[in-house]
Amino acid sequence: MKKTTIYRILGIDPGTNYMGYGVLEVEGKQLRAIVLGDIDLHKIADPYDKLRYIFERVRGLIAEYEPREVALESPFFGQNVQSMLKLGRAQGVAMAAALSANKPVAEYAPTRIKQAITGTGAASKQQVAAIVTRTLKIEDTPRRLDATDGMAVALCHYYSTTSPLNNLLGTSRVKGLGGEKTARKRGSKSWSQFISEHPDKVIE
């Protein structure tokens, strides 16, 4: 009789005030929510202390729950470049914490995550939370929806890596803009390129 593999996925929704996270346990086709919550950052004034705290907390979650893989929500292009850069730094530090613990890392666009959970990339945080809690039989919705957003990232990674179609697509399935084909279609750009093309969006 073939033994069922049990493994865990840590999902992270980066943020500069609250960073949501969820640990999903997979046993065959059974899914269990091990823990979900948020890392409170808004009381830390110094931006570098905040980044250090993110690194330490993510390393702590990895040490405690021993996930096999770590999945993160990728930053998105918004109107405020400074906010985008802060969010990118938070995500980068969380990613560095996972990589320093020798964990494979994947990232997904916000619309990709919403679509994987709800079927539409325009879903609200409340809709995502409702489906996450129902799917995993979580009795009480967390006070802050950053937590269910973090678990949604873990679920999105599970769906993406176990789907036969996504396995056939290979590297086109787990990219920051939703896949290599999508990135080419939408015109994936680096931060420096984006800023050089939109100098009016930089706040001095």
C-alpha cells in the first residue's frame, strides 16, 4: 500500500502594517488549516527595524511549522511608487527569510490568487475569506482578513502545483504576474523601468 505524503505550505500576504500568513497541511487530497494569523507591524516606526522583524518572524514560523514550500503574494503596480517600494521590500525580506531556511519559494499575483480561490480576479477580501474558511472548515473568521489572505496564498499554491494542466505548463504557472504568457501579454516591467517611464508617480 502506497504511503500518503504529508507536507505543509506556508502562505504569506506581505504588508507594511500587517503581514498575513497561513500554514496549510496537505495529506493526499485532504487539506487542513494548521494556523493562520497576522504579524503586527504598524507599531514599529523604524522601517529597518520593521524589515528585521519580518525576517525574524518568518524564520520563526518556518522553524515552528516546518513547511516544505513557501508561497508569497507578489507586489502589484499601484499609483503610489513609495508604497509599492515599501511593499516590495517587505515581500523581499520575507522571501529572503524563506530562502535562508532552504525552502523553495513561489509567488503569485493578487488577481491570480483571487481567481484560484473564488473564480474571479476581482473578488473582495471578504469573498476570499468566506471561501477560505468554508473550504478549510475554519469556524471563526479571523478579526483581520490579512490572515485569510495569507492562507489563500497557500491554497493558490496548492491548486497550482497539483493541477495536471499547470504541471504541463511548467514554468508558466508560478510567476509574479500570473505566468510567463500573461506577463508577456501585459508587458512585465522591472521597478526601475516602471519608474523611468512614470517619473510623475515618484514622490520626493
